[in-house]
Amino acid sequence: MGYSRAVMLGVLKKVLPPDARSIVEVSRETGINDQTIRNWVKKSESGILPDSLQESSPRFMTPKEKYQLVLQAAGIDNEQLGLFLRERGLHSEHLTIWDQELREMIDKKNDKKDQELKALKKRNQELEKELQRKEKALAEAAALLLLKKKLATLMTDQKDD
């Protein structure tokens, strides 16, 4: 079974200094045969790491990488798609699953944005109502103050007469 370069480097990072964990322990943790890890260590020490390994396994690809591969595959006709997939160590099912995952991610993001928009609209309506109520109260207070001044003016005019 071939492992991606990323997996191999991750395992080597655990086995070699500064971590220097035991090969058996890392083997149990990762599920990779301990002899395979020993071979990687030998190759690492001799400086012979194969360049033909993939840079990343389909399992460890980021959503951005998956999206780019799905887009690239969409532009390729069926005859060349097989070659495209083999070069990258993929299966056609990967593309189908990733396409579905990406669509679900977009839908969730849109749903979240819709919920946020709805909450903001509701908050805006509440603030508008509160503003109208305060404007009415202010207008009423201003009218009462004006009446109080007029009453005071009338009272002083009657005292003068």
C-alpha cells in the first residue's frame, strides 16, 4: 500500500528527533507496519526519499484542494478523466463525494447567512419601534414643557393685571 508523502513525513517527524518516539508506538498509533516505518527511517537517513510519492493523500486534502480538483475534472472529457485521476491517485467516487461535500458546505454557509440576515432584520425592526416610541415620548415631553411655559407666562400676566 502506498502512502502519501505527507503521511510519510508526518510519521518520520514523530519517530526522528526531537520527538524520537518508538517505532512500535507510532506504528500502533497510525496503523502503519513498523517495518515500513523502519524502511522510511533508513531512506530518510540516507537521503533517498522517493519523489514519485503523491504530495497528499485524498484523505488529507483540504477543501480548497478538493474544490480545485473537482473544477479541473469538470473541464476534462471522459476519455482523459481516467488518466487525470490515475496521475493524482484518485477514483471517480472521490470527485462525486467531494462535489457533494462542497455543495453541502455552501448550503450550510448560505443557511447560516440567511439566519444571520433574518436575526439582523428582526433586531432592526425592534430598534425602529423603540426609536418611534422614544420620538413620541420626546414630542410629548416637549409639548408639556411648552404648555408649562405658556401657563407660567399666563400666570405672571394675570398677577400683573
